[in-house]
Amino acid sequence: MQAELSRIDSGDVLELRLRDTGEAGIDRAEDAVLELRRDDAPGPAVHVTGRVVGEGRVRADLGEVPLDDGTWDVLWIGGDGRPRPLATTDPGFSMADRVAYLRTPRRRELRALRDPRGRLRLRARTVAPYAEVSWVEVGTDTVRVSGMPAYGPRAGTGPARLVARQRERSGTITAPADLTDGAFRTEIPLEPLSRHHDPGRPHNEWDLWLALPGGGELRLAARADDIVGKKKKVVYPDTLLGGVRIRPYYTVDDDLSLLATLAGHE
């Protein structure tokens, strides 16, 4: 049993396009049945009914299906009632699909994955709204950042602010942010970070937040591309102001922050 397409849309509907409908045994007059099993914890399997919508195509609504955080194996229950692993040739990633998914308010994220053996799996995890970073550009005295609010209520157009907070210190710096059609852009001035630098602390970290027009703040982070551990994989250039070197960097949680150090003390 193999799918050539296995994606979860922004409505948490799993869409399958099966490569061999004869092998799949799909009857247009009948529903398809999937079984989901946790691969790392004991517990009962979850059965999901999928609706056959065309030749070899099945759609299964997972929006109200109770799934604990973790990774779930996807099995197909054939006509004989036996569950069998469902293979897929689809890597399960499309940046356009990810953007649509990020724009939908939610507290749980579902992802369709292909494991190293080529089997289809689902990953469920609890999420919270944040500001997804899509572009970072370091200038001589500013850092430009753009992206989009993710997983929260629809953010339209209005005046927003970028808030930089000095970690374990009281420093706070704000900058205007443009929020248009659910996307944000901001230019962070670096001279105030240099001026507020605490020389008694080897590293001055500044954590970044997007303050929305209607209230509330979203932490800046980059998670949509599925590249985890950016702290050791993505290195931005620095700029020198007033004897202080400043550069963007990602934390261990893939949040975006600014790091300031005295020149010669990096």
C-alpha cells in the first residue's frame, strides 16, 4: 500500500492519493479506515474514517480526532480487517502549504511525515502563537526582519511595534513595525543596544517580540522550514557600533534574538 501524495491541509484534513487503487481496494461506495498508533508509548489505537472523493483519493478529517503529542504510525485497514503500514513517496513538505497552515489559528499542529523506511507517520504537538521570521538582513546600524504572525487570530493591517528586551537586565528598546495583510516588517536600530550595553556581562542578549495593534506580543522565531537547531547551523554577520559587536542569532528553541559583545571579548 503506497500513497504518492500525503498532506495535511490548513483544516487538518489528511489527503491521500494512492498509487495503486487496485491494491488499495477502495470502493467509491464505502469509506476508507485508517488506524493511528503511537510509536513511542503504549495505548489504544485511534481509528479514523476517510471519505473517498475520487479515483484513489481519500480525505480524512483529523480536526476533532484526539491525538496526544507525539508521533503516530498510519496504517491502512484493508478489506480483511487487518491493519497494514501505509507507505508514501511524498516527503510531506511544501512551503506554500506551510504558510497557509501558519495563518490558521490553532493550538495543535499536525504534520504528515515520511520516515526513513518510507512509511507515513503523523506528528502531533501543542503550539502557541508566535511571529514566524522569513527574512533577516544585517545592515551597518540596523537589522531588518520580516515574517508573519503564526497560529493566532488573523492579524490584518495596523501599527505594530518590535520590542527588544535585554535578557536578565531591565533594558527595553522599541521600533515601529509595519503589519499589512498578515505580514510584518521592521527595522531594528542597533545604536540603542550599543548604548545600553552592560560591560559587566560578557554577553548581552536581546530577545525580540512583535507587539500587535490589538494587544499581545508574539515571540520572533523561525520554525516553518523544519530546520531545528539553527543556533549551530545559521550564522548571521555582525556589525560594530561604539565598540560593541551585535548580530542576530537563534536560541536553542529557534527563537530569534540579538547578541551584543564588547569588541575583543567575543
